[in-house]
Amino acid sequence: MIEITRTFYSSNAGTWHIETSSACAYFTDEDGNPATSGVIPIAGGFFNIIAIFENTACLNAFSGKLKIYNEDGRLCNIIDLSYAGYCDFEPVASVVSDRTNEFVLTNTTPGTASQIWKWDSTIFKIVEGQSNSDQIRLKVRQPFTTSVVRLIVTLENGCSTFQDIQLTAPYFAVEATDVMMAPGQDPVKLPAGMCQYGVSFVDVMGTIDPDWSTLSVSGLVGGVTAVAYPDEQLVRFYGPSTFTGSIQVTISIQDKDHVLTATKTIVVVGTICTTVDPVTSPSGVILITSQYNVGDHIATGIVPSTLGPVDWTTFTVVSQPSHVSASLLGDDVYLELLSAPPSEQTDPFKWKVQSTAGVWYEFTWLIHTFIALPVAYGNDLVCGVCTEYTDPVDLTANDVNAQPGEVVFVSLPSQMVPVFENGQYKFLVKMGTDTILNFAYRAYRLDGVLDDGQGIGALVYTCAGKALYDEYDVSCQQQAFDLKSLLKYNMPTNVTYQYSDVNGTYTAAGGTIDANGNVDFTNIGAGTYIFEVKAILNFSGCPALEHSVLLTITKGNVGVFPGDTVGQAIPHTWPTVGGFLSQHYDLRGQCPTYAAATQDPTPLPAGWTAAGDIWFKMTANTNDILVQCNSILDAQNIQMALYDANMVELAQDIGANGAAITTTGLGIGAGDIVFVRVMPATPGVIRLITKAI
């Protein structure tokens, strides 16, 4: 139904009448009196006529005449009426999530004359603006997942319609991978006394920006230490030889405003490792690596002293390769690369030192020297489907001079969750709007140093979406719809969709599915029907990517009116002094029967006939009002009652074509919740009017 209010003028008192052949348009005055049964009186001056059209096609095709008569019944004026294009619009609004507990909503609909905002007052309270302001700020009262705010817009031409805006609660969370420690002896990578290490990769989830400088770890025990690397979004762990079990630690990070703290508990699993003590095991291996520049003598590493009680003044070099020089700096052996080695090679380096007890120890270390060149990155292509893991891939396979295995991600879309297993990565792909997700990473050079450059990769995926419900009930009022409307659906680009009737029962009953996934249950009987929505993406370099979702749809025989229980009551405005509001509701449908009001836990008022009912909910102002319900088309025997918030009946009225109740003397105060219950014995089109008195 489309409703349009237009204002006309008559210099004299008299009556007006609409002359038209249209069967889909209805006219009333502002009190709801229908013009279908005769003429409507006017007092002279400006007066309003409310037009009601069944649909847009009816509105655009309508033609008629407004005839105005004086008090003597003489025709004074004839006005040609047309409403084409009057209501061809949808309200436009913007929503901004302010931090974690406030939303700013703005009506940006062109040509707006007035607007009304409606929201769930148990979830939100208004902190800026009013319900009729073009911009409001809502503050969250209690936790929620989703909630709907309704924007009702009236244009300057009198056309009025609404849009439901769904608000989703912001959230802030952190994810981090568990750590499996690996043994190591590299003094460049490991702190003194440590012989095992591991890495936890950290990712922040949600709509709130983090402050990576606040990345921290707590709960470390067993001699385990950790260092956070905010720029690389990871934490490195180190452990001694005594750490062979597992511990739980907590990784924390704050949001950019330092209001919220997200935490993740992970497991760090130790391994068996040995810290070399040359005094008892006089042999060792050191890896000397460097990016050598001609003309420079580069210090390639400091070997921490783990020899115990020795007299370092007795340090003596026995033999060393010609391209390496060894010397003593304090109690550390200082190794310097004098020239570029002719090739990657391993040479013995012999040295000795005397313990404080006068015992000489001689050691032979193997010095492995080579030039660690920068990484030359290749291109990586990963293929997959949403809600599933991709096949494992080695991101360094196409990179020259890179250590295979783990990398550090420089940029990673939130739709990609990496998991590193057995030297390769696999990615969990979430639903989104882009079928190509670009990411960047840095690999480790062959000397174990993180490379300065970065590699570029792309993940290509397809996604059909996710079913909103395990089973979708189609009432007998709902006839035609798009199968994708039943999905949590992001409309990814470059994807082809196929739709099928899995069991064939829908097509056997005469149903059809068009190329856009539209189905029509108008002539389909009650039953359960299963459909498949398949998304297909063909991308060069990937196999054909297909992702399917099954939808189970059940059609029933019994319909229900909107707002058929108190818990689903339709919001309605209590007008202020001078105010007037009317809404119409079409309770006709395609159902064999409608659920009787006896299914509602609230008993029927005395003398009522059991039929389908519709509930409305209002919040009282300081003034009294007239509540009136009229039959516009087909509805008969209108039964109406008022209740307070405790479901105590305040008043009732019954009429063949309408019912009316005034709130005067009912004991209703400002801010009280009032419910209106309407029950037409025969369904049809009704109008609910609230008017200040």
C-alpha cells in the first residue's frame, strides 16, 4: 500500500467527491472517513485528502477528478487528479559507528519535508537530536547483536514511506596462533641461555582499529621469555633447556583510544634442546653470514661466552681461514669477514683458551661463510572457496635467496586467516565482497635475517554465501522472492550463479526458477522444498572454483497477521497536541486460514469473536488522544481494546465498520506503555488513526 496526503483549497463550505474508475485506489479525509460511499463535508479553506494505492503501478496509472460543491449542492470546481511519480522514492540514510557504544544516523533523502525515527528503547537511548530530527545519536543501553531502526520520511509532495536500517554491534578481538618451540643454537637469534624458539602470529578482528604498540604478553613461567614485534604483528618466544612441557600465556592489545583491551590465551609447547658448554663439550659450529660489500670489513657475529671460568687473557688462535679474522673483545670471540669468500664454503677454525684451573681447552669450530643476497620475489596465487581452508602452499617456492617456510605478513586482508603447518600455509577464507584478495609478506634471507623487500600474492576465491537459518518458513502470504535473499550474502564480483531444485519437488509442482534465482510459491502447495545456490568462478591459474549452499524452505497453510502477539507489537506514535497520525494495514492474503487470536496468551475481552488479531505499541505523552480503527476495504466487525503494560484491559469498543476509544479518564500518564489490540472478524484493509484531543 502507498499513502499520499495532498492539500486542496475551497473558498466556501460544502462537500467534495472523487470521481474515478480505478478499483485499486481509495480516498479518505484526515479523520479516516472513506470517500467511496458519497461526498465528504468541508468547512471552507484548506483541507487534506488522503489517497491510498495498492501498488506503484496503480498509483502511476490513476486518473480521476476532484469535484467540489457548495452548501447548496452546486458544482463549484473540478480538478483533474494524477499521482504519477509522487511516491517513486526510497528513504536514504547514513550510519556512522562512533567507537563501541554509539551510532550516528542521518536522513539524507532529497526533498524531505519531515522524518520520524523509531528504535528499540530497551537497547538504545537517544543522546543527541529528537525523533523528528534529520540526525540523531543513539547510545547502547545493553549488549546486542543486531537491531533495526526505522526511518519514516514524508516528502514535500505529501508522499510517505519508510526504510528499516539494521545496526550491528561493533566488536574488538585478537587472534593468535599457538607456539611449537623448535631447537636452535644460533647466538644471533637466541638470547643467552636459550636453546629453543617459536613465533605466534597475531591478528586483530573486528571494526575497531588497534594500537599495535600496546602488543604484550603475560603469564610467562618456566624461564620462557617473549619479545613483541608490533610492526610485524608477531611475538617471538625463547626457552631454556629446562622447558619441555607446555604453558598457557595471554597475548593482549588495546584499541587506538586505549579504552578496550582484547586478549587471547595461547599454548606454548616446549621441546628438548641442549645449551652447548664448550668446556665439557669442546666443539662447536658457528654460522657466519653477511651481505659483503667490497672494501668493507664487516663484523659478522659476536659469540656469547658460555665457557664458564676461563682466563680470557690466554685466548689463542691456532688456525683460521684466510678470509676470516678472529680476535678477543672482552670475554667474547669476535669474528670478522675480511673478504668475500670465493664461494659458499665451510672451513675449520681452531682456537684455545686456559681455564682458571690452568687447564688448556682447544676447540674446532666449523665456519660456514657465504654471501646472503636480497630475496628476489616471485608471484604467488592461492585458490579456494569461502568458509573452507585452501590447499597448503609454500609462499617462498617462487622466491630466490629466501629461506623456505614461515614469512612475516606486511598486509593481509581480514578475510584471510593464515595457518602455518608442516612448512606451508593454508588460509581460511571468510565471506566478503572481493573475489581477489591481495596480500604482501617479507621472507627471511638465507642468513635468517628478515628481508627488506616484500613479495606480493593474491588469493582468489568464490562464495555463494551462508544460509541465514537452518530452515526457512514461507508463510502463505509470502509468494515470490529471490533465493539469495535467504543468505548472508555479500554479492562477490565476477561470479556466476546457478540455482537448482535439489529433490525436484518444487518444479514437479509447477514452480520455476529464473536466471536470477527468483522463485514463486503462489500456486505451490504446502510442503518442504530444498534448493541449491552455487557460485562458480573461472580464473586463470586456478581450477574451476565452486561453492554451494543448500536452502530448506517450508511452506505452511496457516497465515498470521503482522504483530499478532504482544511481543511483536508494531510501534505507533502517540501524537502531541495538534498532531494526527494514520497508518493502513492490508490483512488480506492468499492463506486458506489465519491463526486465531486464541493462540495469543492474552485472553480475549468479553464478548469478542475469536479471529486473527494485530497489536500496536505506543508510549503516552501528556495529552489525551482518540484511537480509531476503520475498515477501508472488506474488513468487517472491528473489535478494538486498550491495555496497559501489565496487560490489564483499559477500554474496548466494537463496530461493524470501525471502533473508537478516547484515553480520557483511563489513568494513563506520560511515559506509560499502552498496547492497542485490533481484531477484525473478517480480514481486509484497516486504518489505525491516533489524533490528539
